[in-house]
Amino acid sequence: MIRIFFIAKNRKKTETRKKQIKDQYEDKLEDILFAEKDLSQQEISNKLINDKNPVLEWSKPYLSKLILTLTNQEMKLNVNNYRETLKAFELHEYWENQLKNKNIEDEGTALRILDDMSEDASSNAISNKATSQNNNLRKHAKSIFMKFDSNDAFKFLDDDFDKDFNALDEVRIHDALKDKSKERPLPPLIRWVSTAENEFFKSFLIQEIGYFNQIDSADQLVEIFKDPNTTHRVKAQVAKTLGTLKYAPAIPYLIENYGTSVQEVQENIIYAMGEIKNPETLDFLEKIYHETHNKETLIKVLQNIYLVDDSKVVFNKLKEASTTEFEKSIFDYIDQGFSVR
């Protein structure tokens, strides 16, 4: 009974404090977070903090959750004001200290705040959570750590990043790499492709090589494509990335492997031909147009012919020679401007 009494008392205390913070700050925070005008940290402090309303330590987790709730609304967030608000309340310092406590209950909130304040936060506070037994927290901490300007910022790309690599991991790492690339050029990601064993992680890194235009890795990607031990998934992503890099020397190898490849790889070879755009790729696309019986593949071939064929001579020749209603409908569809892949 005593235990139940204290649980109920603590719950009531929590709800009271939550309501107090909401009533005191919600409207003011909305005005600041969604304002069109950028405000300084001092201007925000003047609006939110004064002698009558000091920011007490107990209020910081409630403030953090209120701010994060507001930022999840479907309104245009003023990123400058958001970050300056976090600084005004000194929330990154608070959560850094909290992360040192192994019994912290709000690790997710702490990491979210420190992720958004990475240049003002301590890398030590984050790296301590990179060994957490909680899969989600551990992976989140690893991806945030990559944003810090340290010599070992990319160490967590070793060993396939983490177990059970998934789509959320891709999003987190991609965002971290984007942030990092704004400060200075990224190291060649092919380094981790060469050591990766998880095909999903390997494919993701190859995709990122294309996104960050790491053209110096193209020759090594060709070698991976030619390797008979390369999985279909990885081979397909290599073909697509070589297209993204517009790497013309890869054309002979892509063409040579087309006929013996699975459909996923074939479709990405077709994509690559449409990206590289030269007479050789146009000739190849025209050739496979006449050999293709799969309707979905046929659509992709014609879309890429349209992209490569600037004069539209080949495209119009094939259009005039089309005999089936299905083929004619594809040409009409593409001619109307629906050629985006």
C-alpha cells in the first residue's frame, strides 16, 4: 500500500509539473520556433527567462519534451530559433550530464537533443552510449558520433556499423555523412565497402559513394562488379552508382554482363546507360529494346532511350515501327513528358 501511495504521488507530481511547463512556455515557444524572423540566443532568453521565471533543473526534461513535441508539428520550423532555444535553456549541457548517469530514463530524449546540437555537445557523452545494450540507442549514438569533428569520427563504420543493419540505420548514417560533408570532404567510403560483410551495409555504402560523387572509387567499383563472388544485390547497386557517377569506362563491363545478370542487375544497368548518355549506350539500349519481352523492363528501356537520344531520331524510329497497342501506349506516355524514372 505504501509503495502504491508513493507511485501515485510521484505520478501526480509529474503530471502537475508537465502541465505547469506547458502552461508557462507552450505559446511563447510556438511563437519563437515557428517565427519567420531569426532571433539571437539573447533575444530568446529575454522572451522566456527572467528573475520571476528562472529555469530550474527539474524543469529541463519537461521543457525538452515539450520542445520536441512542438517541432514534430506539421509547421515550418525555424531551425535557427530552435537551436538557439536549446542553448538558451542550456539543454545540451543538461543532457550531457544526464547521459553520464547509467540509470537515466530519458536516453532517447538526450540523444535527440544532442544530435540537434552536435557541434556544441561533447563527443564523450555520445560515445559512452555507443556500447548500450539497447539496439536503438546504441545505433543512434553511433550515427550521432559521426557528426563530431574528431580523428575517429568514422570508427563505427567498421564491422558493418552494427548488427541487423536496417533502413533506419541508413537514414541516420546518411544524415550524419551529409552533416559531416558540409565541414570537410568525406574520406573515401570505398574503404569500408572493401571490409564490409553485410551485403545490405555494403550496398548502402556504394549508394553513398554515388551520392557524394566519390568518382575516384569508380575503378574499384568496376572490379567489385566483375568479381563473380559479388552478390546480386551489391552488383545491382554498383551498376546504379556507376551510372550516378557517369563513369563511361564502365560501359563495356556493364554491357558484357547484361545478358547473364538477374533482372534487378539488368534494370540498374539500363539506368546506368541512361545516366552516362553517349552513342554507345544508345546503341545498346536500342539493341535490347528489340530483345526484351518483359513489359516492365521494356518501359525502362524506352524511358532511358528517350533520355539519351537528344535528337529523338532513334526514339521516333522505334515509335513508328511499334505494332502492339501496349508499345504504342508506352511511346505516347513518354512523349507526354512522363519519362522520369
